Amino acid sequence: MQQVVTLFGALSPVFALVLLGYLLRRLDFPGAAFWPLAERFTYYLLFPSLLVYKLATTTLPDSGLGGVLSLLVLQLLLASLLALGAGWWIRARGAQLTSFFQGAVRFNTYVGLAAALELFGAEGVVWAAVFIGITVPLVNVLCVSVFTLALDRDQPLLPVLSRALLGNPLIIGSVLGLFLNISGIGLPLGSDALLALLSPVALPLGLLAVGVGLDFQLLRRLNPVLWLCCAFKLVIYPLLFWLLNRWLPLPDAAFVVLLLFACLPTAPSAYILARQLGGDAPLMASMITLQTLLAFVTVPFMLAILT
């Protein structure tokens, strides 16, 4: 119990910023027009700047990357199969199934990076960026594929996937940062000083944006699909990661950071994809809100019992 309290105390600044974002939206400060622009600015500039800066200037782990790659890919594929099976079991079909799937396998990058930095420092951000570089492309491929199959879309799969992958700034930032590091180029022309000023702004503004997106009114109509999805993402998903690590053990530093990401709630970007591709957007919004609220308790609790 003491470890749960300690972890909750360490993560409380992260949760507090999320709640502050919700409060600011309720107070309509600094205005409704500000937050969509702030989120776009964070997603397309500040977060990629943070990833490029951290990955390009940090000493990458000299071992364990192969094991991390194998475990994360296996974890996501197994979790996807289990999520689809659970969705069919509760008779979620079509648009509802796509939202259930996204809620079960996506993760909130803003919360994850902030929590990794708060708990584990610079090393936590490096392993977090490795997680993002491996998982984000695969998650996008799986989610778009499920949309295409579940909704019987006539639109070809390849163009949708290309836009989802090539237009994702988190993927671009991770790949660019790794390339600059591995190639030995580093950050040229004094760009390290610029990125050092930009990158600290990403996490607090991103967390505020997460809070702004919460809508408690959506939770009035709770249903079994919503609760099962929350249980899957916040409990079953990290348990699956823990079990796979028993079989394919990771370095301790990598394990605790990646376990943190396995415990995260689903991503706000899932709502955008649901709205664009014909998913159940109201259900997706409910999942984002409820999972984010429950994660205040489940993240420190799962980290404590599984480490």
C-alpha cells in the first residue's frame, strides 16, 4: 500500500495538470477557440521537438532493444486478438467494435511521456520514445485495418494507412531523432538550443489539452461495452505485458518504463479517427473520459503490484 501511495504522489503533478485543463475549460479560460489550436500546436510541433531533442542527444541503450521490439510487437498483436475476441463476445459490431478496439489498444502519449519523465527522468523518456517509435506505427496499421474490415469500407486500405503513418508527427519525430543519434550527426546548426527551449513546453500543454477534452456528461449512459473496454485497457493489458516479460525478460530499466505505458488510458486521438472513418465517436469519447479518470488510481496501483 505504501508503494501505491508513493507512486500516486510522484504522479500527482501529471494528474493535477489534466484536472487543471478540465477546470480551465469549465471556466472558459482563455476561451474555447484557444484549446484546439493549442492541441494542434503541441501535436505537430512541441511533441516532435521533444522526441527529436531527447533521442538525438541521449545515449541510447546498448542492449535490450531487440528484446523490447519482440515483446512490444507480440504484446500488441496478442492484445489485438484478445480485444477483437472480447468485442465479439459482448456482441459489439461495426462502428461500436472499432471504438472498443481503439479503446483497448491505443495509449495516451501525453500522459505517458510526462509520467516517464516524472518517475524515471531522462532514461524514462528514452525508453518512452523507443516505445512510441515501435508501437505507434503498428497501432495505426491495426486500427485502420479494423475500421476497414468492420465497416466494409469501399475506400482502399493503403491510402488510409499511408496518411495515418506518414502524416503522424510522433512517428516522424521518433524516426528523425533516432537517425540523428545513430548516424552521429546530432543536432546541427545550434538547433539543440532551440529544441531545448521548445521541448519543456510540450508536456504541460499536452496534459492541459487532455483535461480540456474530458466530458463528464458523456458518462451518464454507461454500458457494458464501455466498462469492459476500460477493464481490458487498464488491467488486462498491463497484466499481459507482465506475463510476456516473464517469458521474454527485459532489462529492468526498460521493463518499468514500458510497463507504465502498458498501464496508460487510451488516446484522445482515437476520437478523431473514429469521427473521420465512421466509428462510434460518442462511445469513443466516453471511453477516453472514463479511462483517463480511472487511470488516476489504476496506473499507480498496477505499477505497484506488478513491479
